[in-house]
Amino acid sequence: MNIRPLPEASFCPCQSGKPYAKCCGPYHRGAAAPTAEALMRSRYSAFALGLEDYVLSTWEPRYRPEGAEIDPEIQWRRLVILDTEDFGDTATVEFRAHWRNKMERGIMYERSSFVREDGRWFYTIGVQL
């Protein structure tokens, strides 16, 4: 796995404007994300940093694939949260994730679904929009 290093004082890849150490870093080290949006941001950061184990561990087991298939050639450039709906122990987050791969650029536009089990949020499925 190709993990991209990130100094703890650097701004978080999820573009919250906070340092990584005070944003997604604690979740990557095992803390529970308090909201579905926080989990979404931490999963985006995990893709940006090549943290496949984290991506898989935050996928609800009934929906989890065998591998996260993180492409080390893709640079995740920007995350825009468009909408968040919280229904108690389920939630959705609609986002656009901008990426670049050599000379190609693209946008992943998705509405992701989440479920909270035993106090922890998990990603279930995403619908491409």
C-alpha cells in the first residue's frame, strides 16, 4: 500500500480548514467519528492518504468489498459537502470529490448512506449522481 505522508500540523485533506491532527487524524487512529459527515470526511482523507485499512474498517460489514482498491495515481484534490441528512441512526451525505490522475481530471458526485451501530458510524452504499 502506498501511504502518503502527512505532517500532523498540515491542513486536513478533507478541507475542513483544520489541522489533520485535530480533524480526521484522530479517526484514522481509532476514535469514533461523531457524525456521518465526519466519517465521510475521514474516509475521503483516507482515500487521499492511501489508508485502505481505514476505508475498509469504516465500511458496514454487510456491504464491505474485499478491497478498497485505492489507486495511488489518483490525487484527491477537493471535497465539497453539498447536503447532509441525519435520521438518528441512519444518515446520508451528498458530496463532490474532485480528483486528478496525470493529465485527467474528474469529479465523483455521490450520495452516500451511513448507519450508526453501537455508537459508531459506518458507510453502507453510495449512489453515483
